[in-house]
Amino acid sequence: MKKERIKSAPWYPYAVAICIGVVLFVFLTRFPSIWNAFMTFIGFFKPVIYGCIIAYIVNPLSEVLFKAVKNRKVANILSFVLVLLILVFAVLILIPQLVQSGNMFAANLDGYVAAASQTLQNMGIGKETLDLEALYASSGEILSGWVKENTSSIIAVSGVAGKSIMNLALGFILAIYLLSEKKNLKTGAIRFLDAWLGEEKSLKVQSFFRECDRICNRYIVFNILDSVIVGCANALFMLIFGMEYVGLVSFVVGVTNLIPNFGPVIGLVVGGFVLLMVNPVHALIFLIFTLILQALDGYVLKPKLFGDTLGVSGLWILVGVIVGGNMFGVVGILIAIPVVAIVDFAFKTCLLPTVNVNKKPKTV
């Protein structure tokens, strides 16, 4: 009774509004510190987060490729073995070609510098303005001086990289256990929702998350399939024309194709640069073919694969990619499209049904 009297007091809504304003002001003024503290706290759970992400990505493979296997644990193990084999195969292809490309670039670097210097002179930029050959000759001293000055930073970055690799390995192991206990985890989550929200609200929440899961699963599967098709088409084209570094360039094109909007441009630039060091004609042919391939992928292949699964306008996808990239880097770019699709779905299902769009305005 006392609680109800306080809520009905005339000063109560003003006090609540003032408290919310103070909290919001403190949050906005201290946002960098709050965000850093939050990310530090999240860092303690990185292996668990990596495990959940890996398990969620591998789960569609288990459900689609090994659907006929009755024992789901065996199907999950087969899915992880397939992923490991793909990773090992990619590494066996990439490392030798990366080493060969680096050696060729180092061996021909003198010629590249001389050609670039000659091009600058033909453009009217003399050595007194920019002397590339002198800069290249002193590059060894500059590099050694930079290494000496930043030794501690290099060691710190190496430590962070090693820790990240260890977290990924732990996450991969944890993902196997998560998938094997998927049924029990799902049952426990449903019981928790039933106890917390009641059966009716729990069913609505479950329906919402099932739709979100459907959006994410279709996006993951079809995005990976689209990248595999693009990478294989690129490899076939390069083999037909006898180009160098087929495995390296095709892998880069396929992986960067996973990144929405800007990914194909990155693959085009990296692949073209690698081929330019070997054969400029091949680089030009690769440039023209990649532009045609990306046009076919964007207007034919992707619409066929995705269909109306997402139903989000290109403007909101672009905004999501930019905001996600600024907040979370490459990871934010990769998850931008499904996140935008889920937000759009939540808006349409949760907010729009409460608005009567057919209601006519009152006339005076």
C-alpha cells in the first residue's frame, strides 16, 4: 500500500525523469571509460564467446551436410573434421604461395623502384622532389631503427596474437562440447523462459528467436556457399588463362567475398597487386573478369541464394556495415547484415502491429 501511494504522488514521475536524466548524462560523459570496462569484462569470456560463435557456424553444416547421420554427436564431430580439413588444405596451399610471392617481390624490388622512379620523372617529378632510389637504399637503416624503437610494442602485439590463437583453440574445443550438449542447453533455456515469463510469453519469445535463428542460419550458409562458388569460378578462370598463384588469389577472393559491400573490392585490389608483380597483362585480365564476376554475383547469384530471406533495403545494410565496422572492426562488418535484418524483423513484428496504419485521421 505504501508503495502504491508513493507511485501515485505528484512528484514521483518528475523524480524518475530526473534520475533517468542523471544516469543518461553520466553514461554519455563517461562512455569511453564504461565501454573499456565492459570490453575488459567481456575479454575474460573470449574463449566461451569464440566457442559459441564457432558452434553456431558449424551447426548448419551438421544439420545440412550430415542430416542422414542419426547420431548427432557423430554428425557434429564429422562437421568439425570437415572444417579442420578445409583449414589445413587452405594453409597447405597458401603458405608456399605466400613465401614464393614474397621471395619474388623481394627479388624484383630493385626493378620496381627503378620503374616507379622513371615514371615519376616522366610525370615531371624529379629526384630533388622525391628520390625513391635513395629512400629504398636507406630503407634498411630506417627499418632497423624502427624495430629498435618499437621492440616493446612488437613483443606486446606478438603476445596478444599468441593469446588470441590460444583463445581460438580453446573456443574450438569448447564448441565441440556445446554442440554435443545442444539439446540439453535448448531444453534448459525453454524451461528458464517458461519459469521467468510464463508459458504464453515464453512461446512468443521462442517464436521470435526461432525466426532470428532462421535468418542467421540462412545468411551463414548461403554466404559461405556464395563465397565458395565465387572462389572456385575465379580459380577455374585463372587456370584456363594459365595465371600464377591460382590458389592464393582465389582464396583471397573467396574469403573477402564474405565481407559485404567492400569485400569484393579488397579481393580485387589484393589479387590484382599479386598478379601485377608477375604479369601486368594477367593483372588486367583478372581485373576485367573480377568486375564481371562480381556483377553476376551481385545481380544473379546472391538474389537466387538469399531470395527474400532478409528483406532489408540496401541503405540500411550500408549503414549497418559502416556502423558495425567502426564499432567492432572486421567482425562488425561480417555480422552487420544479419543484425540489421533481425532489428528490422523485430521492428516489424513488435512495433508495427501496435500501430493501426489503416486508421484515418480525424477531420475537423
